[in-house]
Amino acid sequence: MESTAVNVFVQVAETGSFVAAGRLLGISASAVGKRVSALEDQLGVRLFHRSTRSLTLTAEGGMFLARGRRILAELEAAQAELSQVNLNPRGRLRLSVPLVGEPFLSVMGQFKLAYPDVDLELEFTDRRVDIIEEGFDAVIRSGDAPDSRLTARRFGALNMLLVGAPDYLARRGTPRTAGDLAQHACIQFRYPNTGKLQVWPLGEDRKAEADGERGEAAGFPLSTSVVCNNLEARIAFALQGVGIAYLPDFSIRGYLRTGQLVQVLPHCTETGIPFHIMWPSGGQVPAKLRVFIDFMRERVFPEQAP
């Protein structure tokens, strides 16, 4: 049953006229009559006694008028409640987030303090979740956003850097070419989904070495001094001077700024890797998700914020 049909019926009952009801609703009297007739057919009862001079409610119409008024009142209350939610975001926000601590944890903590009525449910994983099937409101991921069922908003881009602690570099020397890494301890990342080691961007440098004096170094394997599937562990080991790590710049900004970590082989980097937040396409974006998207875009990559 359409709420518009109920509204038309209530207006006719209260004005006692198709013409007067149509004037209030901004539609023709004949359109009002058709709506009422369709509603009567749907309910299987007559709602009005009609004559050329008068229009009065039947007994069934009188019963339905009380119910119709309650229906419209409930709809009005629901609209008012949703409008309030739109002004004051609230409710559960279920997110799939990559296995990355900072700066996400700090920014999400700030978001929770700013929007205490939004309940965060976070699943930290690097697996490719099915947002729709698994009931997530949104997912944050790096790389491309190929799923046509989803709307994607880019909120920044990261760079991957090779870094080491000053005391490690003082002990072992600073690598000048990719080939030098053969003599260094490497802190590597193994993808949980595939079991493969992350590839470091050494291709161009190794090709240059193969064409030059250091050709014998081309094709070397990186050491597996430490292998783990967690970003925070790799950062911790790098800070302790265990070896050289390949890390996202946004997670180590502070350590680079204070000199606790130093970039090495700056030509061996991967730049402009996009970060997206994605959610199911279609319909309006809930207020709780809209404010979350804006909050993340402004704070995770502040230098790239629009």
C-alpha cells in the first residue's frame, strides 16, 4: 500500500471533497478519485458513499481513517528521526581495514572522539573481502578499485621507501646501489593470502648494474633476515637497527622527521600508490559513512587533502 494513496484518502476524508483534496495536494480531482478507487480495490471495501451532492465515509472508511492518520503520523516521525540522524551521524559503521596501524589507528581514534554516536566495528585484514556479501559498510584498500558494484573515493596516495636506522647504517654501511643489498640484512613482508614475499622495486637499478661495472651483482637474492606479515613488526625491527625495510611513507613520517629512520636508495621507490575507500553503489551515502570518508581524507593524507 502506497503512503501517497493513504495521504490522498485522509485529505479527502478531512475535506469531504475530491476537488478540495486535489487543491491541497496539487493534483486534479480526477487523479484524486482514481487514487481512492485504487485504494478501495486494494482493500476490498468501499471507503466513501458517493452521490452528486455529498461524499461521506462508510463505516469501513471511518475505521480506516483512524488507521490512516496513525500511518501518516508514523511516517512523519520516521522522516523526522532520519533527518536528525542525518544531522547527527549515529549507528554502527562496519569497516574492513588493511593490516596497517598508523596513521589509521590515531585518525580513527580521533574520529570516534569527534563522533561518539557512531560505533566503529573494524576488521583488520589484507584479504579481499566481499563488501556486499559480508555486510561491510565500506572497505579501505590500497591499489586499484576494480569492482563495478562499488563506489570508490580516492583519499590519498602512498610511496614505498627503503629505510634503515642510523645505527644500523653506521654498523653495516649505507647501500649505494641495489646490488649492495646483497650484503645487508633485509626485513621482508610475506603476503598472508599468497605466501609470497613482497617484491622490492630494484628492477631498474639492477638492470643498470648489469650494464655497468657492478654487473656481477645483478640477479642477487635478498636476504630473509626477518620475514613477517605485519607492518608494525617491520617498523619495530627497522627502528631497532635489525636491518633495512621496505615501508609505506605515511606509516613512518614521524620517524623520518626525527631521524630515527633514514631513507636509502631513493631511486628504488614505488610512488603514487592510491588509497581508496569503497562502499556499495546505489542510494544515498549514510551520514555516518559520509562524515567518516571526509574525516579520513582530511587527516590520513593531510598534505593531499582537497
